[in-house]
Amino acid sequence: MNERDTTTGAVPADAAPAGALETVIITGLSGAGRSTAAKCFEDLGFFVVDNLPPELIGTLVDLGSRSQGAVTRLAVVMDVRGRAFSKDLRGTIRGMPRTLRPRVLFLEAGSDVLVRRFESVRRAHPLQGGGRLVDGINAERELLAGLRDDADLVIDTSNRSVHDLRRAIESAFTGPASDDALALRATVLSFGFKYGLPVDADMVVDVRFLPNPHWIPELRDLTGQDEEVSDYVLGQEGATEFLDSYTDLLRIVGAGYRRESKRFLTLAVGCTGGKHRSVAMSRQLAARLDAMGVRTHVVHRDLGRE
């Protein structure tokens, strides 16, 4: 799953050519954080363009590629100010050569969160018209459903602060724009089922089949980041076999992602409260992804919650 074949040193046929422009499209639901994301990309050294018509993306990428190094990283913010953009954008991206296709970052949030955000700034939703705020949110969600399905990376900002969103973007998009641009990156996210499923997960792992350290008095106040808890979880029957089998599955999935030009994987690992088992197992799965050459970032969503 590495961009470069470690056996022969050869670069795969679909690898980006030297000096190719790294392009990211920032899109998603209104109020989900596109402006914050755009500022983050500027800080990462991207040239940011706002509200570009889809039919001009190819032209902009071509101009950037011929800028003789003046522009090496490009981020384009696109939203429902042009209502036809969702269909047009999907077609434009699919029609581009694989080595030039932009990565698509899709930002979303729960409807209740978006309502509160719009009300806090006293703004109407761009698709609200004469209806309710929630009507505009639902219309936009439906309009963008296909684009969300095609996105390389979906980030749910419902429970993320501005700083959390910046860290997620920095983790996913830092690195050189050439050999690293097409490499698979993964986020391994531990969570507690009692706090709800992560809506931006590509794959969900349930590790509640393992005994819960919560019921061991000396382990209750510790977390899966502590050696004592990790040793307990990994020492349970089936834990190592599960990790071995799931690692084989991740190899297959990762190879498929690469073939389909999907460059981000969010793997959610859940237990009851997101404190012990999911934390320990997510760290193990992240280490195995790292060993495969996948750049991996670990997030413990519910660690520290009561």
C-alpha cells in the first residue's frame, strides 16, 4: 500500500509525476467549517481559491502545474452558491486523469449542531428560501449526498472544536506534494458506543467481545493507554487472533482503496465507554497499519468522558 514499491523501488504507473500540483477540494455542508478549513490550508502552504465553478478546476490545475513551482499546492472551496456544482463537480473529477485528480475533503455536522451555529450568527441557510432553517439543511444534505459518497475524507465537526478540526486537517494533508500525495493515510478512532457511532467512520470495529477492564478494581481508573490495561486486554482469549485477522482484512481494503484512488481511511474502534478496550486495541491496529507503511493518526474520541 506504499506509494513506492519497496521491493523494486519502482513508482507505480498511477503515481503523480514529479512536480505535479497537489490539489484539494474543500466542500460539505454550510456551517460545517469550510472557512476554518480554508484558513488551515493557507497555513499549510496551499494557494486557496474560493467558490470556483467546477468547469474551471481543470484549467486551474493546468495553470498551477505550469507555474514552474510558483504554486505546488492548491485548495479550492466549493459550496452550494452554485446549485449545480455537485453533479458537475463529480463529473469533472471523474473525468480527470488519475494522477491529476484532486482529493476531496467533505465537512459535515449533525442538523441540530448546524441549526445552533446558524442561529448563533443570525444567518439564513443559503437553501432555506422562505422555509425553515432545517429545511435548507436537509435540502443541502440531499444535494450533496453523491459528492459525500465520492469524497476521499469525511470529517464530522459536530463534536470538534476549531483546534480539533485543524489538527485533523494537518494530520491528513501535511507532507510533500509529490510521492506522498497519493499514499493511503488512516485515522484510527477509539470511541464508546454509549456516546454514539462516529458518523465519519469508513469501517467500525466492535471490541466489546473482550472482557471489560472496568470490572477489575485495580484497572478501573486506568485507560487503554496504560500498560497494565493494554496487557490485560491483549492477554484475553481471541484478542491476538482478532488483530491478526483484521490486519489481513486491512491489507485487502487498503489495496482496494489505492486502486479506487481513495486516499483516506477512518477506522473506528468501539467498546462500551471508549476508555479501556477500544483505546488499547486502536493503538495496536494503528501500529500494524504503520508497519504496512500507512501513515496513521490515532484519536481517542471519548477518553476522559464520564
